Amino acid sequence: MARVTITVCTTCRRGQPDAADSPRPGTRMLQALQAADLPDGVDLRPVACLSACSRGCALALSGGAERWTYIYGDLDPDADVADILQGVTAYSATDDGLVPWRDRPVIFRKQSIARLPPQE
């Protein structure tokens, strides 16, 4: 089975002004996920922008050419990491990326920006 990648926008600000003494919320989201215990087979990739600025913090969840890709926004780096990990674990267990609605954490049900079909 293909590896799963969490792509995190590091420039997301969540509508907050830049503070000289602290990283942007998107970078804090990346740092929180780096410190978390990611499931086996899951990679974390930072990117400068996912073009979801009005919905930051944002991340994309993908898993090779055979899985659907999801983009999620309005994430809170201080409150949502446990739910993100729950959703990533459920996604990782699928062959096609389609997690049953009730098995998704609420943030993955309510804060989806887009889903893209498999590339094959």
C-alpha cells in the first residue's frame, strides 16, 4: 500500500497578524505534528502555500495514485492535532482514501475544503 503524506501549509496565519516573536500558526501546526506520534507509513511534508489562505491553517492528506486526496482548513494548531491524527490513522487504513463519514473526526467532516479523485 502507498505511503500517506500530510502536507502542511507553513505560511498559514489563521487571519492573525504576523508576530515577530512567534512562528505562524501553519508552522506551529507543522511543529505539533512533527512532535506527535504519526502512524506507521505516514510522512509529513511542509510547503510554503496551499492557496487556502482564507481557510488556514490548512493541510492536504494524500496517499499515492490510488487514493482520494483531501484538503482541510480552519484547523487550530493548539486544539486539533489529536483529531488530525485520528483522521490520518483512519485514512491510512483505507485502500482508496474513502473513510466512512461516521468514522471521520468532526473536523474532517466539517472542515473539508476539497477532495480530489485518485490520479490513476
